[in-house]
Amino acid sequence: MNFLPENIDLYSTQHTSPESEWLYNLNRETHQKILKPRMLSGHLQGRVLSMLSNMIKPERILEIGTYTGYSALCLAEGLTETGKLHTIDINEELQNFVQKHIDASPYKNKIQQHIGNALEIIPTLNEKFDIVFIDADKENYLPYFNLVFDKVKSGGYIIADNVLWSGKVVEPVKSNDTDTQKLLEFNTFIQQHDGVENVLLPVRDGLMICRKK
């Protein structure tokens, strides 16, 4: 969901650097062949992620929730020459699709896919990360944050997607709407966390950007 008026959103996209050829192809094929293509980060958010990564110049990135790999490729644009991005997803059916598009990019030697439960995989990664991007099952945002916090360098960033959840976070919450309840808990937790500075950007479906103190 976009929170800007459609014409403003379009104008913003038109005045944003274009996506690369490999990202365009991935975007197009995701919409043609994959269920729920709206889960893709897309052009504007993808350029935001790329811009942040290029500003930070990370050596190590962790992404939780690969989907078809668009955000991973955007984040990889800012990696140092020896940098590496780990991306985790539980859906093994998309693994070959993702790898094909990673291999078609300049970052094929910098991105490593992990297939399985992120709660089990994260503790096995013996790395210190400059950026962690959380974009997976909403009910586990807090567990993911707590698992990665000590693995993030001081001054590093944790970014969480979908924190506005189509605007549901400012509406009455249904008793069976677990995802919205968990996102509200996450947003409140971050706002009260004395170990981070944070800003919630209303870009696309909301990006919570946290800098570890």
C-alpha cells in the first residue's frame, strides 16, 4: 500500500533514479509468474534501500525474508568490495528463481541464500552485521530483532519493512488480527528501546529504521 496520493507517488517514482536492467527483469518476471507480487519491494522502496546501503557502505548485510530477491539486490549495491549479504527465506520453492536472478546481476558472488527457519539459522551465522533488513513473517519481528541485536555493530542499522501494515496500525484491531497486533508491539518496543535511535518512514508500507547506539 502507498500512503501518498497516487499522482504524488507517481511523480516521486518518475524523479527517482531508474532500476537496473536486472532489477527490471526480476520485477517483471515476479509479476508474471509469482503469487502475491505486491510483496516485492519495488522501484521506489528499492532505491531507498540502495541509497541507504550506499551511504553506509556495509561489509556485511543480513536479510530476513528473501521473497524473489529484489530487496537483496538493491541492498547489495552498497556492499564494499569484499562485502557479503546473507538472505534467509523459508520458501524453498523460490530458491531457483531467486538464484537465477542473482546470477544475472553483478552481485552473484556476494549474495548467499539460506533456506529454512530464520529463528534457527540466525544463531548459526558467526558474523557482525552493518545492516539487518527484516521483511518476513510479522509475528516474529520482535524475536528476529532480539536475535540479531547483538550481531549488529555499534552504529549499525536494523530496518524493518511493512510496519504501517496498510494503515491497520492506526485503526481498531480485530481480535483475530495477529499480524497487526504483533506489529503494534514491535513498533512500541522499538520506540521505547534505549539502545537505538529510530525513524519510521511512510515509504510504501512503512520502513522502521533503527541505528544501534
